Amino acid sequence: MLANSLEERERERRLVGTRLATAALFVLLGLGVILFQLYRLQLEYHDHFAALSTENRVKIQPVPPSRGLIFDSRGVLLADNHPSFSLMITIEKVGDLATTIEALKGLITIQDSDLARFERLKRKRMRFQPIPIRQNLTPEEVARFAVDSYRFPGVEVQAELIRSYPQGPLTAHVLGYVGRINEEDLKRIDKSNYAGTNFIGKGGVELAHEDVLHGRVGYQQVEVNARGRILRTLASTPPIPGQDLYLYLDVRLQQAASEALGANRGAIVAIDPRTGGVLAMVSQPTFDPNPFVEGISQTDYQTLLNAPDRPLYNRAIRGQYPPGSTIKPFIGLGGLALGFITTRKTVYCPGYFSLPGQTHRFRCWRRGGHGTVDLELGIVQSCDVYFYALANQMGVDKLHEFLSEFGFGRRTGVDIAGELAGLLPSRAWKEGVRKQTWYPGETLIMGIGQGYFLATPMQLAAATAALANKGRFIQPRLAYARRVPGAVTATVFPMVSRQIQIPNPGDWDIIIDAMAKVVESPKGTAKHIHSPDYRIAGKTGTSQVFTIGQKERYEAAKVPMHLRDHALFIAFAPVEDPRIAVAVLVENGGSGGATAAPIARRLIDAYLGGSPLTHSGETAGGD
């Protein structure tokens, strides 16, 4: 009995010992894990947690750069930065918010839309962060609040630089405008360089030269408390301001072009043939870009967007029109250069042209015909039959190949956002896009700048400048140079040019002389704009908006305005030393000679200082 009791005690002792050992082992393992974790936290992860601690205490704040200014060629300011004042409320400093807002309404107009925006922002920001309750305060409102500001603790006026356009609608299509950064902008920009920036170029030069105008963002390192309030600035990297931009544009010539075009819908582009610099670029009607900067109202935007005259549409670089007879000098040059014609070769014009074996008549603008016509007379009197015959000889492939040398059918590369390429049709284009065969009749109408052929006023001006330069095609440019604010020297943008090669350089003079006689000859379609002060070389053009039947006759007075012919004119002057090349397009303006040519003459006078045109040429006949 005693033996059994002793055995039980021994068994219990061993069991307790085992349990104690097991418990001790678990305790040791636990302590080991804890010590291992302490080791990792204190040594291996020290830098990581030290950085997290620092981030809770030290914040990096972006400092946006000031945007570069834009000037014209004479130093006239075109795009400026002006201070815009906003009324800001810091909620934690305001005792009774509702009472404060009601009191503010007695001093400053605060609309429901302002209050709605304030409520949205209030939910997103900390109580110590200022929130705008009213933006774009007038100077009178700022002064009124300043007098009573002591009554409003936690309320203050803050200023920020906002873009403004002193010339307003005059340069809207050239400069474009800046607007607030949206979701689409965020997809294409370097977000780190736009931290703290609210605005970005939305069109025109502002968008095309965004990289120059924007600058580089700066940063400041600040110490904050547990609630995020800034206690002090520890270090800072100042922003690099955007560079100022200088344009070839002459705002006085821009004004003259706008006045010459008047109330007509259309576009004017003027280029300096020596540099490719765009001296003037007008699209009418236009709009005021200033309301777009801080956000135009939806009602006003829809009014502009749906306006029948499309003021937001930049006709100078996006308007694609049949070039009409303005293309004839280029085709005539092609005929000479490729050996299809000589200056002595003539064509008889009875008022129409028919392809061999066909009865369809392709009509000339002069119903009675021009009689026997050579190349010079074909250009001077704009004889359609002569160029029907020449186009038929050259064929669509040669026409396309030669005209493409002058930039038709592709963008000129001018440094402005939104340029379109026009359309220089070809056999391959029609087969590929329209899945149709090219017909010989389409070659004929291409020879007078009609049919599928489309060009922008910018393309016409650039091609005209190349004619003036006897084949030197210079890529058009708006921006001449950029300069760091405060710097003495500026960086000039490089000129990009190429030479159009033809076998006989004397052919340039033949075409230029014929264009001069368009203005100087008694038979010329633009004889009424002849200047006593300098020689002008030009070419009139009229492009159809709709097709006229074989037995129908075009009578402008019986046609609705929106279906009337477009009027065109290209020119350069002085002939001996060209300093300006111009392309004018007047939508539904009728005859190029009567409508577009006088506009070009007034622009050239404004630039060269000639005697003003005393008559408009309203009775001038011809293309």
C-alpha cells in the first residue's frame, strides 16, 4: 500500500516537472521571439521607421513657378500674369461660421454657387487650411473688406497670379488660353512638375510651348505638429520660373488684318518669306479667351460652342477649303518643270473643256471663253480650260507628287496646337479611303483646285512664301525666341528649311512674273489692287461650296449665303525683294478678285507703308 502511494507521488512529481519544463520552454521561445523582433525593429528597420516618424513631422510642399510672359515682335505684351484676389476662411479661427458668412454677404456678393463650392472644399480640407468662399474679388470689394477686416477673425484676402490676355479676342486663336488642369491633362503631364500648379495651356501657343512657359516646380521642407499645422520652414528649393516667349507676330499688323477682314467669316495668314515668321494670323469670328482662364460658365460656353459662325474654330490652321484658282501658279510651275508645257504652248478656250471621246463639258468661269491662251495669260486671266488641259497632261500622280513639295496634304509644322493637314488627293488615297477608282475628270477639277483638294490658309501662305523665295520652303513659326526672366540674352528658335528643286531655275521667274501681271496687267483678275508704291505678285481664287449642274448657271444673288462661293487670294510683295506673303480666305465671299484681293492689299499696305487702297474693286470680274 505504501509502495503504491510512493509510486503515485513520484509520477506526479515527474508530471509537474515535465509541465514546468514545457512551460519554461514556451516562455523562453516567446522571449526569444520578442527579443528577435526588438532586434529587427531597433536595428534592421531603424531607417524605415525613422523615416516614417520624420514624415509625420516634416512635410514637403510644392512651390509652383510663375508662368512665362508672351510678347509680340515689337515687345507688346500679349499674355500677362495678374494678381487675382480670393476671400479665404480658416474655419478653426472662426467662432460662428454661419454668422460670419451672413455678415460677409453684407460687404461682398456671395452667390449660391460660391457657397456650394465652399461646402465641397470644406469637406476635403483640414480646419486650419484656408478655404475660398469667393474668388475674383474686384478692387472695390478688396478695399471694402480691408476697412472692416478687424470684424472677421479667420477671414483674409489672398492673392494668386492668374493669366490674362490684354489683346483679348484679337489674339485668341494665336495664343489659345490656359485653364485649370483636368483629368485629361493629368494623363499626359509630369505630375511632379505640376504639383501645386492649377493651370495649363489649353490651345494655341500656350499649349504648343507649354514646356517653355511653365517652368520647374520648387519645394519647401516644413515642420508640422501632430495636427498638420506648419511650425517652421526647414529648407527650400526655389521654383524656376517659365521663360518669356517672343513671337514673330506683329500685333499692329494683326489689328490691321482683323479690321480688313471686318465682319466676314474667314482667315488671314501673313508670313515673312525671309524667316518663315508668322506676322499675322486672324480667324474671324473670334472670342475673348479671358473668361476661360478661371472657368467659363456652362451657359456662356454652350453659347460659343453652338454659335452658327463657330467663333471657337480656328479657320487659319483648321479650316480646310478647296484652294480654287490660287493653285494654278503651282500647277503651271509643275508643267514647266516636268516638261509638259513651254511658255509658248497655247490652248484654245471656248469656255469649256471635254475629255477625248466624251461629251461632258468642264466649264470655264468665263462662259464665252478666253480664246487662245498661253501659260502667262492662263494665270493672269485665271483660265480654267488651260489648266484642265495641263492637269490632263500631267495626270493625278505627277500633280500629287509636285504639289506635295509645297507642303499641300500635310501639316506645315507651325508651332501652334491643332493644325490640320488638308487633303492632297491621289489615286492611292481614293482607292484606300473611298475604295473607288480615280477618274480622269477628277484630275481636271484637281487642276483648278476643286474636288477633293483641300488646303488650310496656313498651307497657302507657306506655299506662297516658298514661291516668293524661288523654292526655299521655310517651316512657318510663331515663336521667335525664348528668354529666362531677367536675362540679357534670348535663345532664338532654329529655322527649318528645304529647297524645292526644279531643272530650270528660270521657271520661278516666269511664274512670279505672271503673278505680278495678275495685279499689273489690264487683263489681270486683281488689277484693281495695283499699288503705285511697290509691286505685288498675286493670284485670285474662287472655290465652289456645292456642285452646279451642267445646264445650271451660278447666280450668287439666288443662292443662300452659306452656299455661296469662298473667295481666296494669295500674294507677296515687293516682287523684287519679298518681305510679306499673304493668304486670304473669305467664307462665302464670292469672287476672289472682288472680295479677298482688296483685303490682302490693305494688309500689305499696313506692313509696307504704301498708299491706302482708295477703291474696293467691287465691280472687278474674274476668278
